[in-house]
Amino acid sequence: MGMDIGGPGAGPALAERIVGELVEHAAQTKNFVRIDMEGSEYTEATIQMTERLHARFPGCVGTVLQAYLFRTADDVERLVSQGIRIRLCKGAYKEPAEIAFPAKSDVDENYVTLMKRVATSGVFCGLATHDEDIIEQMREFVAASGLPKGAFEFQMLYGIRRDLQRKLAAEGFGLRVYVPFGTEWYPYFMRRLAERPANVIFLAKNFFKS
């Protein structure tokens, strides 16, 4: 959206103007825009942009937080206190150990803690994961706590674990399926795989479960 473009009036300001026009249109049509999150060098700028646009168009814009970053627990509190909708994911980029959990088990543990927090925050949230163990923990949490299934939704990628998607939908959980759109979908897909090689293993393991 232009955040890396140099020159006067470019960079974050340009990105905010472009995204702001999309959010304004979404507000006029009673719709919603989710600003995606890239690597950690963009985290603070993306959150700040989301906050400013939310102040102008309340309820029409949200963003993504990544459970593998140490800062995310604080970012969750920061955003839900303003009523900003969060899409919680694990994180797809290779980040330094100074700012992110290096072990998958620690990322998973943090994800579970954060998903329960956002789901019970009173702000509608999205839980972006194909991890069946984590999804099962959320199902058990809902059953034990009486949390309404409408307080959140699961979010998954098109074509990945369609069996699990159908199961969750049949059980009455909200489910949003993400579809890459536009002519650049293939370069986008390959870039995401290259950023974190573990994604390739994950897709290969789950392809045959679909």
C-alpha cells in the first residue's frame, strides 16, 4: 500500500491515505477492512495506522497480531481497550530471538493464552489457525466457559483442511475462509512460503487431509 515508497508525501503517510480511502468506502457500505501485518519492522506503524483510522471510522477497520512476538500480549490489551478487532495468527516471518519466541511450543502456548483473551474481550475477533490441537483447545474452552460461539470466528485458508472447516461450521462456529485475490496471488503465495520454510512442511502435511 506504499509504506516503503520514498519521497515527499510517500511512505507511511501515503499508505494511510490509500488505506484510509478503502476504509472510508467500507464505512459507507457498512463493511470492514482488515489491515494485514508484515514483518516486525512494520508492526508499530501498522498498529498506529489502524488506531488512527479506527478513530475516524469506528468498527470499520482492524488489524492482525502475531503470537510469536513478545510484544503481542501488550498489543492485544492496547487494541481491545479501543474496541479494535484483532485477527490473531502465529506469524509467518523469521524473526530474531530478541523479539520473538524461537520455539514452536512457546508460540503455540502464547497463541492459546492470547486467543482466550481476545475471545473473551468483548471485541469480536478472528482466530487464524489450522492447528487442530489449538482449535480443539478452543472448542473445549467454549464448552467449559459457556462463551458464546458468536464471540469470535475461526479463520482458515481456502483449500487447507476443508474437512476441519466443514466440521467447525457444522458445529455452529463462525468460519471465514481466506482466498488470495488478484493477478499477483502466486508470487504472494510463494513469498510467504519462502519467508518461513516451515510453512512448506505444514502445507505438505495438511494437503492430503483436505
